[in-house]
Amino acid sequence: MTEEPQVTVTDNPEKSRFEVSVDGTLAGFAVYEKDPGAVIFVHTEVFPEYEGRGLAGQLAKSALSMVRESGNRIVPVCPFIRSYVRKHAPEYDGLLLQPAAD
């Protein structure tokens, strides 16, 4: 029987990014900038050896939850985060500082 890999998402404020790890190894990240009351997502990346496992979606979901819990709102400049927010509307509509434009 094979154990499921442990996937964790954490905020790394020193690097201004949320990080997704698999069994303790960094697998990808979502870079952000902060403005008062807002987190601006600028780039999301999952390393090639970890692609196809749904990690980008897990990263987005967890990062957006952490932003919501902090009381901030988001500006999804990153195409992946923008697409994720659209795909999961209306769950994240109230989290947007401004509408997700194309």
C-alpha cells in the first residue's frame, strides 16, 4: 500500500510567496506583492517534475483561504490565479479588490 504524499501550503513572507511542498520538498509557489489591505498575485509556478498532480489548484485554494483569513482582498494579476478565481466564482467574488479583467 502506497501512502499519499503530504502536500502543504505555507506563506513565506520573506520571499513574498505562498509555497506548496510535497513531503517537505518545495514543488511550486505563488509570488505576491502587498499593498495596504490587498495581496497582488503576480506569478504562479509548479516545477515540471510536479506538474499534473493538481498542486497549482491546491496552492491557489490554500493561498486564497489564507488571504481571506487575514482580512485582505486580492488582485489576481497572475493568469493562473485569475483563471482559478473565475472558475470558482462566486466563492471568491467578495475577495476581489477589483474585478478580474482579461
